[in-house]
Amino acid sequence: MILTAIFFFLITFRLLFIVFNKKLFRFVSQGPCGDATTYFYLIQFFRKNNCGVPDKRSLITNLPVLVPALYMKIVARLFSDKFLFRFQWVPNYLLFLFGSGIFCFIIQDFYLSGQGYFFLISCVTLFISNPDNISFDDHRIQFLVLQPRYFAMLANSLFWLLFLTYDNSLFLDFVCIILLIVALNVSIFSRQSIFFTVLLFSIVSFSLHALILMVISFLCSILLFRNEFWPSLLPQIKYSYGYYLSYYKPKKTNKIFRDFIAKIISRPFINSYPYVPIVLFILFQFIHSSDFILFTHRLSSLNLALLIIFFSTAVRKFAFLGECWRYLSFNYYYIFPIYGSLYLVNLNIEFEYKSLILALILGFNVINVLINRRALFKNKTDSLKKLLERNNQSLQKAVWYGIPYRVSTMAVALGIGEKTSEYQYGNHSNEIHTEYFSQYPYLKWNTKIIEDHKVTHILLEKEFELQAQKSSGFSTTKLKLVDENEYYSIFKI
């Protein structure tokens, strides 16, 4: 009964946090924006297509769309465009319900094995105050809106939670294989996250069990997603290599100390501070593991693997493998509340000190929310939609050049215009970057691109006009203004 109450508390808290946080609810209810715009656009594509064919609505290249598409295919089957535009937070909220149910089922097992009420209170506190659940800044908003990152985090973290918690069995292996298949096919980062953690875990634990499950999942993915899994690996590797070439070279300033640090440490490492409790937990677990029987060899091996990945990708040279904090976020989402609570409950200190530690972690997480409460970028999609609808009839056959390039993707997704200046997703290679971009995310501004692709209209997000002028030489001198509002302008060539 108490676990049922905890489950309803979790899902109600999450719902109320979204609905009654005015700034957050306004952001998610005005339509997809940022990266979510692309996923809204791709969900439309995957309603009628599979990977391996080009999206005829995309302007740049005729290469096939090659991207892990499991999340988008599921969402496309369950929800209409109209629903997703108004309630883009619902798909990931349903995933939260599913994950919370499994979370409650597992902490029930620990509770019935002898852990007391303080364990339950600690689990709920650490889970509900997790930065990925309450700190929706520019980074963590991705877990709430129309994107596969939360699905990826759920698959990665549930795999490790089940793998660490229960003894080996055929049923557990079957469930773990399913979660690995999801992790391998839901997003590019999810794929590399689970690959590196399983590989390093297997090395430091001297056990091939997880690696064998990974190999089976890899082979199943080739069979189940033959049009996208294997074909998308090469573009992913090429993209990572291109990112490596460009990312590790920081821009020089006149500040010698800052330049020195920037050459060594990646920017995501500075942004990893919300995960300090997780890092401290891992470090303290190593200190006490010899005396703490609840912490198995598997957990220690995972902790060591994650520390190696975290501190390696925090180095600018290796930051092309993804933000360092995301490896903690994706793999420790469910582990920290449960095993952190076990650690806290079994510490050989007074109850008052245990409560103080829990309160300090809660306070630290709340402070993170307060620090980042203004960090969320503005959602201007509703303003764009109104401008486009005002000129709907004259723009039905528009071929868009966007500034920045992805702003026109929403126009085509809304059915206003035939083509957008989007590349075929999964093929953002160095060759495409060199051919089309003056400086990402600004396309080259030249006659060749305009004429070759028969561009008819320009969609400009006003705050980026000055940067477009500097990076690509963009000019409105020979363009005819069709319409504009506070944030956007539409020009005709």
C-alpha cells in the first residue's frame, strides 16, 4: 500500500511541477522549439517512411535519413501532430510513469528485505530532487520536451539498475537485452553511452556477462532495424570525427589563464556541478566498499567505469564523445536514489547525521533549481506559427533558406512551404559542413546555393541577423520583406 502511495506521489508531483510552474508550462505548451523542432519534423517523416530514404522536404543533399528512430516511430504511431504541438511533454511524461512504476517495484523489494521507512524517504527524496527531474534549464529541458533523451536515459539506467540488483537468470537476461536494444536504437548518444559503459565495465570487472548481452542486443538490432542500425553507424563515426576536429580547438581570448584552462577542460565539465552528489557518492563508496557488504563487485566496477568515462570526456580532447555529465545522468538516474539510500541507511553514524546528509543533498539540488531557473531559452514557436499562418496562402510553395538554418524546419513541419534548409538527418558530415555552412548553424550566403536549390524565401530569426552578416555576409538589401513580427522576418527573393 505504501509503495502505491509513493508511486502516485511521484507521478502527481511531476505533473504538478510541469503544470503549475508557469515559466516551464508556457515553454512546453507553445510548441516544439530548439532541437525538439527537428524531432517534431522527423516524427512526421517516420509516420510514412523508414530510414534509408531521403526526406523530400529537406533541402541539403539527397542522402538517406539515417538516425536511430525507435522513439520517433513509437510517438508517431501514438500521437497526432496537432496533439504533439500542444502537449509535447506528454510522451516523456508517460515514460516517467512507466519508469516510476519499476522504480517503486524495486524499492519495495529492498523495503521487504528489511530496509526501514528512512530508506523509503531517502529514495523518494533523492529521486524527486534529481536535477534531471526538477532542474529544467537549457540542458535538462531535453528530458521533458519532444525528444528521445528521456527514453534513452530510462533504458540505460534501468538496464544497470536491474543488472546490479538481481542475480543472473534467463528472464533477467531477456529483460536486459530488450533494454539494451532500446538503448542502442533510441538515440546516437544513448548508443555510445551504453557501449562505452558496458565495455569498460566488462574490462574492470573481469566479467563478460554484460558484454555478451551487448553483443546479442547488437545482433538483434541489425536484424530488427536493418535499414537504420548498421547503416547509421558509419555516419555516426564520421560525425564524431568531425566534431573531434572542430571541438577541441578553443577560441583564443586575451586572458592567459582562461585560455590555458580552456585548452584542457571542456565546457560541459563546468556544467556538471549539479551531479556533485553522485560523484561524491561514487568516491565515498570506494572508501567504504571493503566494509560494506551491500555494495557488490558489480556496483564498484560500474562506478569505476563511469568515473573513467566522466573524467576522460571532461578533457577537451575527448569531449567529442559527448558531455561528461550525461554519462552520469543516463546511467545513474535510478541507481543513485536506491543505492545512495542504502549507503546512507547503513552508514555507521547517528540517525541525526544521516538526516542532515539527506537534507544537504536536497538543499543542494533545490539551489541548483534556483540558480538555473532563468537559464531556459525563450520558446518563440507560437510567435512563428502566427506569422506563418498570417501568410499561409502565399507561402505554400516556399523553398526556405533559414537563419539559423533550422528555423525554417518548423515552417515545413506546419505545412507552410515545400522544403526547408535542413540536411538529411544523420548525415551531418564534414563534407556537407564544408559545402553548405559558413559557420554552423549559418549557411553560406551565395548565389550558388540559392539557384541550385531554387530557394524562394528567407526565414530570419531576428536575434541572429547580425551574426549571420558577420559569418556569411547575409544581407537583406536585394530582398523583399513579406511580413515580420517581434522575433521573425520573412523575405522573398
